[in-house]
Amino acid sequence: YEVIVCSPEYCCFKAVVDKDGVYLETFGSAKYGDFKNGNTQSWYIAEMAEKRAKSRATLQLTGFYELGVFGEDESESFKNG
């Protein structure tokens, strides 16, 4: 992981994979606030950004992104209605 931005209210991490001929860069971010002004109400924003970057990298490496599979934080079907 590379920390792109890390402040008390916003974090962005870059995940880099370079293994067995596969190179991939992807990002995960988290912004503290209600769902009108942010995307998490947890103060563990660095951990959220890391988790989101890891989720995207895993889904891309396994080919599931191309099949329309998304992580919990990205899928509208997981949100409360």
C-alpha cells in the first residue's frame, strides 16, 4: 500500500500488486461524514481505505470485477433501503 492522503477526515490508499507477471494498481478511499457528505461514519478511515483498496485489488485479480461483482462498499444492493 501507498498512502496517497491521510488526514483526520479523509484517507486514500493505493494498492499495488506486482507478482507472477501481473501488475495492478487500484485505490481505496474513505471520507468521514454522513452519507450526504462522506462515505463512512466510522473514525477508522485509514482502515476503511485500506480495506477498500484490498477488496478492489482482490476482485480485479480474480476476474470477478469483470463479472459485475463488487465489494460491499461499492454495491448498491448492500445498502439499506
